[in-house]
Amino acid sequence: MVSRMFRLVTEVDKARRDLLRTRLRETNTAASSVLRSLRGTPHEREFPLHAWLLDASGDLAGGLVGHTWATWLHVTYLWVDARHRGTGLGSALLTEAERTAREERGCAASRVETWDFQAPDFYRRHGYDVMCVIPDYPPGVTEYTLVKRLAAA
């Protein structure tokens, strides 16, 4: 229960969100020597990592959107147009993102979340291990978090 000395507000407020994020970052940095050691290094910030496959007419055939942070690649989206699925384009996108993360950004590992009807087996075939399974997220769907250690170049 919130005491009478405080007012609970549930509105969306970007300025408060940013302040909260800053204060949480400061608290986490103070509490973790690992996070303190990241400050001032290239691994301190998230850097976007995108890979695109365009067909002969320049239309999007597939793509991967992710970012790198703290020696990790995080794959956010990977998609291949239905006309091109099963041709190796998804593997090419993932391989290129992992290579870039490893060789150009010093990443040692990769992570991805996917649903049961999407691509858990695809990631397993590429050396990812299931670390977390969340049933009914959303209801009727299972979400998987998978990780992979990236081999040294």
C-alpha cells in the first residue's frame, strides 16, 4: 500500500521514464563491478547491427535487426520473405551478423528470443542453446530465449 505521503501516478511520462532509466543505471553501476568496468569502453553503449538482403529489383527479401552491447549480440528481428524461405538466406543473415559482432565488435556471445511457431529449431541448428522457456507468453504461445557462444575468429 502507498502511504498518504506519496501520490501514485500511472500516466505515460517520457521525462520521468528517462530519469528513472538514468537513476537505475547509476544504481546498477554502483552495485556491480562488472557494469562499472564497462563505463568508458566501447561496450558501454548499444550499437545497432542490421543486415539486409535485397532482391534484383531492390525489394526487401530478408533482414536482421539487432544490436551489440557488452560483448553480446542481441538478435531482435530476423525475417525472410516466404518466397525465399528454405534457400539459406536466414542462415546467411545470421552468420553475417555473428561474424560482424565477433570480428568487428569483439562480441563473445549472441542471444535471441523466438516463439514456438517461429524459429527455435533454426537457432538450435545454428548452435544456439535454449536457456529459458516461458509458456503462455502470450497465452497459447511459448517463448524461448536461446544463446550461443561465438567462436574466436
